[in-house]
Amino acid sequence: MHIHKEIDTRGLNCPLPILKAKKALSDMASGELLKVVATDNGSLRDFVAFAKQTGNELVEQQTVGEEFIHVLRRR
């Protein structure tokens, strides 16, 4: 999987990881992948809802230790 952009939202709580992802996606081309690294456990459900609301595809979610990794494909 080729990640086009990665943002670090560790230490930030809702809604900041979503807002930073939204801003990053707005600068990307359709089909490109964005990786978001977060520490807010609420981000798991937040990114599911964000993908449904915006039409961006949630390609993958992983929990690695205390970090949550989300990969979104720009619509």
C-alpha cells in the first residue's frame, strides 16, 4: 500500500484528528491514501463515521500498542 500523506495526531482528542484529516484530504488528489496516527481511542468510531459522511473510503484501521492507525482513500 503506497501512502501519499501521513499526519500525526498523537495527543490530540476529538475532534482534532478528524479536522486535521479533513484538511489533509482537501489537498490530495482523488484515490490518494492518507495515513492518520492517533492516540484517542474514540478515533476508531470517529473515522468510521467520518468516512460514511464524506464518501472517503476507510481502507484500514489498526491498533498498535496505544496508537490507532487509520488509512483513508480520498474520494
